[in-house]
Amino acid sequence: MKPLPFRVIRKDGFVHVDRMVDEAFRKALMDGVPVSLRSKMREALAAIPNAQTRAHTKRYFGAELPTIIERIGPLLIQLNRVCSESFNLPGLFEWLEVTGLGDDYRMVKVFDAWAQLKRG
């Protein structure tokens, strides 16, 4: 397993990501998201995922979730590349995973809306 590109501490059931890294990813997403989706991104970033987040997201989207994941994949790959290459901020996928935000239905919704805007 490849080591994470940033420091993570797991303690007492919580996951702590280095504050500067966390703030940098949050800022990158807020700065990059289209203006029309900023309020949705703000809402998604304010979420506090828990152990039931992934299951809730699966219930929320139902059978449409695999299609949504496929649709947002290219956007996430591009965002990861921009964060890594332009901002020296590697690990977007890992950050989304360890924070749980990538599994939250609000983040999935905003990424899906963003991906659809890019396609349109």
C-alpha cells in the first residue's frame, strides 16, 4: 500500500488530517468550483461524515450511483492533476477518502453537477 502524501492521525475513532493540507484542499475546491455551485460546495465541505455516510449515499442515489461515479471520474482525475501539478498539492483522492467527504452525498451531488456543467 502506497503511503499517503500528507500526515493523517487515526485516534479514538477519529481521523485527523494535517490542518494545512485540509485547508489547502478545501480552498482549492472552493476556488475551482464554478460560481453557480459554490454554495453547494460550501455545504458539502461543511459535512461531517460518519460511519453511515457511504451507506446513506448509496441509498440516496440508488441504482443511479454507478452512472454518477462514472460521470464524475474524469472531473476528479483532472482536479487531482491540477492540484498536484499546479499547486503542489498531491493526494486529492486520498484526502476525499480519509476525510469521508468523497462518500458524502452532498459532495457527490456537487461533483456531479460540476461534471455535467463541464460536459455541457
